[in-house]
Amino acid sequence: RERAVLVQEAVAGLPQRVREVVILREYQGLTFREIGEVLGVAEGTVKWRMAEGLTALAKRLGPRLGEGRRELATDEHG
């Protein structure tokens, strides 16, 4: 439960354009292409924002959770 709160706080602290990509990908399960369609941006832009978000989350959460970016990143949705 404490871990979930830490993750939610870290996600909430991301810039909006990055946060919305992370939420749509990780919580809603959308593909990068679907996120691009929803947001009206190119798929490459979505991937870049996701990478930016995961890097920021790893920096914020890694020291607190003892995990690296690999634990936070998932690549099952394409």
C-alpha cells in the first residue's frame, strides 16, 4: 500500500504531457499508437514522452524503492 502511494505521488509530480502518457499506457493499457490518436500527437512523440516519464519515475522512485527503471517499465502493449 505504501508503495502504491509513493508511485501515485511520483506520477502526479510529472509534467502533464508526460503524466497523461504514463497513465494511458500503464493504467489504461493503451498502445503507443492509440495514445497518439487520443492525444493527437505522433506515435514517436508518445514513445519519447513515455521514456521521459519512466526516466523521471526511476530517478524519483529508485532510491526509495530500491528498484531501477527496468522494474517500472513494461513493454507488453507494443
